[in-house]
Amino acid sequence: MNLIALFPVLIVLAMVVFSAIKVLREYERAVVFQLGRFWSVKGPGLILLIPVLQQMVRVDMRTIVMDVPSQDLISRDNVSVQVNAVVYFRVVDPQKAIINVEHYYEATSQLAQTTLRSVLGQHDLDEILAERDKLNDEIRVILDEQTDAWGIKVANVEIKHVDINESMVRAIARQAEAERQRRAKVIHAEGELQAAEKLVEAATMMGADPRAIQLRYMQTLVEIANDRSQTIVFPMPMDLLETLSRKMASGVTLADEARGTGAGDAPRAEPPRTTGS
């Protein structure tokens, strides 16, 4: 009868012993409270708690991947966009994460949403689209500073999607097309400038020696001779045209030039011919 009476007591003692034994995984820590006051941080492995007097709260020390919901915001240039992001953080101080903030995950999520809207609202749409690395680092620094008192370390922040309406997409496409046309015109103008500089340099070098001009003239004639077109434009040097114009103005013809006589020279008398008897 005594054993039967002690059986419930033994069961209660066994339950108390089992409740006092806790096993924590490698990535878990236990924040232990004794009579409501912080006692210590224990783990991982096997830990013993005093039943009724001590309670514990498990804390996961692994990196948490938190998806920030899509946020509606207006950029600095008054463009309405929707942006979502992902935040990577982990608990580095379990005591602060449990004591200094209620539900550290929800607190970090709300802080990430407000910080995302605040930071991106200070930049233009072009900066949001083109400078994501800079904005990611700026958001991460702000979150890390704010969550330091909660014992949380923000490792990384990544902006995932930037959604804009269709009309703005078309406007951006037109802007990009205009920018490409502007660059093409600038490149063409720079090419014309370089070509003009080279032509001036070549003209200066050829003008230093008249023989170079004659060689270029003969090369042009060879190129014209190889052309299959029926119409041939014969280039005339400018100095030759000036020389001809001066001689024509003085009355010297090409025939006189060939005979070696001028306009004022008398024709040569032919010698008398003798005839046989």
C-alpha cells in the first residue's frame, strides 16, 4: 500500500526533474530568468533549471532572412514607385534581444519598412534604378545603428524590385533613346573634329614640299582611271589655273607657249626656197 501511495509522488518528482533538464542546439541560446529577474545566458548543450524559480526563453542565433513587403513611395522627382527588399540579420546579444525589445523580429521588420521609404524618398528615380549598391549600403548602416540596442546585427540589405507604371516606363524608354541619339551625335562630331585636324596636318605637310602635291595628284589620276563610270572629272591644280589665267591675260596663248613665242614677237621669216632650173 505504501508503494501505491508513493507512486503519484514519484511521477511528480520525475516530471519536475525532466522539466529542469533542457537541451539546446548549437545555434540556440537560453535567456534564463530567476523569479522574474535576468539570471544568465546559457547554452548550447545540456542545461539545468530550478523548477518554478527559473524560466528560460530560447533565442535563435542563425541569420534570419526577412522579406520587406512592397512599399509605396514617392521619389524626390515626384515619381510614384513600389519597392520591396530583403534584409539579412541575426541576434548577437540574446539578453538585449529579449529584454530591450518586444518581438525583435516584428520590430526589425517595421523599422526596415520605414527606413526603406525614408531613404529612397530622398533620391531621384534614376538614382534608385542605377545606384542600388549605394542605397543598399545606406539602408543597412541606418538599420544596423538602430537595432544595435536590440542586440541585432544587420548583415545585408538588398532592394529586390522597383515597379513603376506603364506610362513612366514609356517615358524612360523615350529618354533612353534620346540619350543614345545624343551620344551618337557627340561621337560623330568628335570624329569629324579629329578628321579635320588630321586633314589640316596632312595639308601642312604636303604644302611644305610641292612634290608631295604632284604625287597626290598622280595618285588621284590613277584612282580615276580605275573607275568604271563614263563621266570623269579631271582635277586641275589651283597653281596651274592661276598661271594660265595670268598668261591669257598677258596675251600668251597655249600655241605660243608651245612655240616659245610671246604675243609681241614677230613671226619668224621662212628662208627662201631655191628651185632648180
